[in-house]
Amino acid sequence: MTTCETDVEGNYIRADGWEPVPETPKGQPDAQGYIWGCGHDCRDNTCTGCKVTGYASPPKTYAASMPENPKAIHGRAKPDLSLLPGGAEVPIAQVFALGRDKYGPFNWRKDPVEAATYVAAARRHLAMWFDGEDIDEESGQPHLAHAACCMMILLDAMSVGKLIDNRPHKANTADLIRAHTKPTA
């Protein structure tokens, strides 16, 4: 337990020599948002010299006025990978592990892959799932995870220049979908 003492000028100091900076008025939040009953900043919630009994929550307006951490500012400018749901990532990782064992890890980055191959595989897995079969019989993993892996491989292969774009010539599917989309209220 630390006892807080006062120096010759009446400023509180801790027995171990740590000095509060700056003096904080009684009941007001200090630089870190703590409210102290005695008005000094000894950072010890067991201090017997000033009877501080613990931390209090800083007022909400105080937290908003604190300077923002520069790392947080830069981090928000980058893609937020924390938005990827773990409930999807785990089965997807399991399917990628099966592919690693069968074909080698990230094999699509070594040898170019055809878009149609992965679109067809994804559509098969989606069709089986949509028809009521949740788990792929061969792998024991969810059909949706297989479909997601196909899409991720397409995106990754495209990003590294290893995607063979063998889609059919452009049609008007997008225009048809837009034309037949009912307006919402």
C-alpha cells in the first residue's frame, strides 16, 4: 500500500518519489480521465494518505475531448479485417487446408487458373446447399465454405495476375437484373 505525502509546498507526492503531474482539482478528471477524491494524482487506488478509494468513470464528454491515438487514425484508413466473421473464417480455413493437402498451398498463385473452373465449382456447391445439403459428402465441410473458397481464389488469382479470364463474351445479364428489379418503398 502506498502512502501519499505532501512536499514543503503542500503538493502531494507518493512515498516512492513519484510526483503527480499536474495537480488535478478535487472531483475533476485528470489527463487520463480518472476522478480523484483528494484532488491529486497519485495513481494508486489504495493510497492511505489521501483516502482515495478507487477509480471513477470519466464523464462521457471528457473521453470525446481526449486526443485520438495516431495508430487508430491510420488503422481506420486501412481495410478493416476485423469485419471478417470468425464463424465463416474457420470453415473456409478448413476447406483451404484440404486444398493445400491435395494441390499445395496457394497453388493458384503458381499456376494460372481458369475463372470458369471456379465459377462452376462455386455454383455446384451453392446449388447443393440451396437444395438442402449443408455438408459436402467428399470433404465433410460445408458447401458454403467451398463456394466461398472458390470466390476467394478467383479474387486472389486476379490480384496476382494468375487468373485466366475465360468468361463468355459479355451479355446483358446485369441490365436484365436491373430492369426486372422492383422498386422499394
